Amino acid sequence: MIKGVERMRILKAGRRASLLMLSLCAILPAAPTMAAGDSNIERVLTCMRANIPQTLQIKEVELIATDRGGATRQMRGRLYATREAERLRANIKIEAPPDLAGAAYLLRERENGDEMYVYVPALNKVRRVTGAGVDGALWGTDLSYGDVKQLHNAFTAGQTQYAGAGTLNGRPVHLLSARPAPDQPSRFGLVRTWIDQKSCVALKAEFLEGQAVRKRLLVDPKDLKQSGPHWYAAAAQMSDLQAGTQTVLKVLGVSAGTDLSGRYFNPATFYLGN
């Protein structure tokens, strides 16, 4: 029988594993709305929208977290995603570390609140995750589902403005500035995003709390890849500037537009097989 401490560790990781959706930020940005009369925003967001595949399979996703003291921890898994009526459905199956191997997690976006499910192999049970647990930090990393949702929603729910064009790491970029909608409380009052003009992928994002930048997401242009017509970031780094920690996310073996079985996104079957 699984020990209580081990069971709680797996369930805790399950409550947080939806944060791996950061790997979708550059691949599955929100289908955005645009400010009326602003041709610059319309042009940028139309380009981003055209970069959204209907389905996605990532053969391996890897997270490497480094704490303030330099110690690291690694997590690996497979990820499957699709859109139903512009709502994200995503499933990740964990392969490592050993204490989480075989676990599976399912995220289903809904208009009235997201659903999160976790499968615990040692218990052979699926559990629904509710409450604040869905919005915690991912297993000692610098990623949180709240950060991902705010970046994801920056182009749908908030007040998004075109802040100009410039260059970043030698590449032409568009700068967008987004605030959360009044009915969507968030830790961060402003998200600034630098969008690569060629690929329409975010190369940089800054999360501001008051006037201070608390978190920063960076993508090296050399890590921009294509899967068919769609661009994505094969690696990204999220830094918590206040805590002095960072997390690197690597995406390998992307396949966009593939035909994925509905069982990957069904709460009753999402954990079965590969």
C-alpha cells in the first residue's frame, strides 16, 4: 500500500501539473480578440491566430528547475492537446522522476472554470482537483498556472494595447501591453510581451506587480522551430526575479495537426496507454 506521505506528494504534484501548459504558450496562444480601430493590434493578433494548430502532440517535455542555491530538479513527460470550440484540452503523462512515473493529468478549459483531473497509479484512481490547488507553483518550479492563464488571456480578456515595434536579440518584434480584465483578479497588473514579427511567437514576457517586474519569460530566437506551418519555442526560461530562481522548459518532438484520439481528453480514459 502506498504510504500517506508518498500519496500526498503525488496528489500535490497532480494539483500543480497543469502548469506544464506553459509549453503551449508559444504553440497554442489564445484565439484573441482585437481592439476596434487598431490596425497594428489586428495585424499582430491575426498572425498569432494563424499560428494555432487544432491539435498538438509533444513526444517529450522537460522541466529543469534551479533554486537559489543552484540545486536542480528535473521532470519529463508527454503532452497531448487539442481545441474544442476554442477551449483547450491538454493531457500530460509523466515518465520521470520515478516517484511520479505513470501519473497522468488532464486539463479542460471551460467557460465557467477549468477542470483538472489527476490519475495516481499507486491508487489506480482518477481524482478531480478543485480550489486553489490548481493555481499553485509546479513542483518547486517558477511556473504557475496563474501565470500561464494570464499570459494566455492577455490577448482575450484584458485591455491589450500595441506599444510599438522594435528589435530584440537582433530580430524585429512587436511589443504588446495587457492588463487583466476587472472581473479576473490577478497577482500581476500588467504583462508586457515581445512578439517575434516573423514567427508570431512570444520571445519575451514580463509580469509586473505594481511597478516591479517579478517574473520574466525568455525565448532564445535560435530555439524557434517549425512543425509544418506552425512555429513554436523549443526551449524557454522562466525566472522569478524576487526569489532568485529559474526554470527551463524544453519541448522535443512536436507534431501539430495530428489526429488524436478523444480518449486523451476524456476524464474516464485519459490515463490509459500512450
